[in-house]
Amino acid sequence: MIRYSFKFSWLITLQFALLRVNFANSVSLVESFNAGYGHVMQPSSQQRESQLKIVNEWKYLDFEYPTFVERQQAIMNGDFIPKNNLPLGIDIDVQKNRLFITTPRWKDGVPASLSTIPFPTRELSPAIKPYPDWKAHGNPYNPDCSKLISVYRTTVDSCNRLWLIDSGIVNATININQICPPKIVAFDLDTDQMIVRYDLPKSQVKEDSLHSNIIVEVGERCEDAHAIVADVWRFGLVVYSLAKNRSWRVTNYNFAPNPVASDFKVYGLNFQWLDGVFGMSIAYDLQSKQRVLYFHPMASFKEFIVSTELLLTESLWETNSQDNAQYFFSIGDRGYNGQSSTSGIARNGVMFYTQVHRDNIGCWDTAKPYTRANLGMVLDPDVSPTLIQFPNDLKVDDEKNQSVWIMSNRLPIYLYSQLDYSEINFRILKGDVNMMINSTMCNPVNIYGNGSKSAIVSIEEGQCY
């Protein structure tokens, strides 16, 4: 415990720093009485719309079969039902100019769960090609658990490896069927060979667990990598060490959903999602001078923070994890209808996050307090629904000039109603990081205007102002 106290002594400092700005159960909101956000000119709707470009769009997904005959046989056999395929996750291989798309087996007729398309494509609506090939994907009716079963999301690390979480669950929308243990898989993108396959131990998988998101932290060497997986239905994280080939489960009450935020009303549909910890992004925190994990439950308006060093130290989670609860902090609140699925942080320290209720993308400069006055929207509210309809996944690439990639997929309509396949249902969009934040309070170079007056207003979580 002496080593632990020294190692995480900075967290006590961070705790008091956060308490000073009232980050406990309310949000300290700084509002400018003269409405000056650094004297920033607000862009027109047309300018803001142009910040996101449509890369691909589909009315329905098609797969690239070896032959037309095989495709027709798959349709006749029920192995491929086009209307049951929904793209969920998006990722980018900048070295080989290709995109990765996940299609979880939520319903019957999903022939493969991870696919790729080139970027750019000749067609706006290309057929997707199973990755790394057809043989890598298992048959849900005769499962081979060494193969891919139902992939939810992926992440590309700094060592050019594609990591994914395979839930092992099929027909989750009808009757949950855990046909294989959930597993972490990694591919070498240089060779497209599987280099990691790790089944989560039974002790770390709870009844009705759903592992649906993954993020990877790489140390000084590529072997020193840790994958962090979110269990959205049983409110925990599983941390996997590549060097040890071991994993451990992390628990904290902040991983749980907020019942108030579980009520969703979009596209004329009203449904309840009690989804816990989901969105995750890692960055260097200037205040604590450490790497931190930002996270939030799907059913929540709040954002939280914890040291990655805490999560990656296995010995701290072997016994009483309650001792570590004090090192998880709420840093702020996005307000009513502020539910978010995924997020990503660019090199300039700006976090981008989905706004599923608003069909928009939010942004925040992580060097500033997490107050609603510092949270921006990329698109004009009158423009965003024409481009984005339920932004489900978001990634920030590693190019020299970074871009944000978004998967929009009308998921609630797919789950609770019926998609109209004469319309565009799915889109991949791309925006330049600097252009997206140029005229927002998220731009690190934009500061409050001189002479502005401020007031501190305490607002409870989820309230409007």
C-alpha cells in the first residue's frame, strides 16, 4: 500500500482540484453575460454543413461474394438477408487506405461480422468485403468459436494492429444467445494475420454481459499494450494485458446508467436503454500530468475520468475494488438529451463525441473545464438531421491532418420499427478536425473575449439552462 499511495498521490491533488470547481453532483456553469466566446464569428449553416463530407452511404448493405451464384444461394438459404444487416462500428487503416465496418449478428442473415472497403471507393454504396476473408467468420448455427462470431467495435493502435471485441452473442435483439465466449482479437494490419485471440474468463463475464466497445493503450513498446473493454449491460471494464496474456475486471458505481437518462425519444420512437459504461477515450491530462481514461455510460449526461495507471495495475483489482472508488471522478454534465455513445480525442486535445438525441457531433477542448459553456456542436441543429441520423460510432484517425469519421445508422428504427429501404439509411461521414472546430468554443485558440463578465450558476445533472 505504500507503493500505491506514492504512485497515485497525484490523484489526491486532482480530487481537491476538481472539488474546488464543484464537480461533485452539480455542474459549475460559466456563462458569459455579453455572449462573447472569444469574439468568434459564427459560421453560416452552409459553411457548417460543408464541414462533414459524405464518404459512403447505403440504402441497405450488400456483401462482396466470390461469385454471383454464391450470393444468390446465400439469399435463398437465409444466410444473407440484406435488410437484417446494419453497420455499427467504423475504423480506418490509413496506411492501406481502407475502412473497417462491423455488422453484429443482431438478427439472422448476417453472413460476416467484420468487413472492409477501400478508401476512396469508386462507388458511393460499395459492397463490403469480409475481413480478413470469408473463412475467418463462423457459422452462428454451427459455431466454431475460434472464428469471428459477432463483432461490435474495433480500434487501431499505434503499432498498426486492429483490435476488436467479439461479443459471441447472436440474435441479441430477439433472444440473447451466447453461443461463444466473448473474446478479444487483434490483427496485424501489415499481414492481415490474426496475432491475438483471448477468450474472456468465465469469472469476468456476468449473466447477460454485453461487451460492446474496446480501446487500447500502448506503452513504450508494442508488447506493452492493454485493451480495455466495456461491458455495457453489466457495468464494468475488462482490462487485458498483452504482455501477461491475462485480464482483470474493473468495477465502479460510475459505470452504471442513470435511470433518468435511459429514456430515449427519437424519430417518433420512445424506448428505454439502461446501458452502462460505453464511450471511452484516452489522452494525456495536463492538470494531473498523467494518461487518463475519459468515459461515460450510454444512459447518462455525465462525463467521468480515471487514471489509466490505476486501471492497468492488476494487483489493485485482485481484492477489494471499493478501495479504488475514490479515484473515479465526475468532471461535468452535457445537459438534458446529452446522451452519447462513443468519443475520440485528437492530438490537439479536442474530444469529439456523438450526440444521439441531437443527430449531431459534440466537441470539447480537454484543456478547459467540462462546463456546458465549453461544449460545442459541430453542425447547425437545422442542418445536422439531413446529414446524420443517429451517430453511433466515431473515430479520430492518425493522419498528419487528422479527420473525424462517423457512422450514422438509424439504429432505433432498425431495432424498434422498420427501415425504409428506398431511403438512405446508413452513412459514413468524414470531417477535418481543424475545420470542424474552427469557429466553435472547442478550438484551443479561441478564448473568452476581453471584458466579459462571468457568473457561477449551479445546475443539477440533466437540467436545461
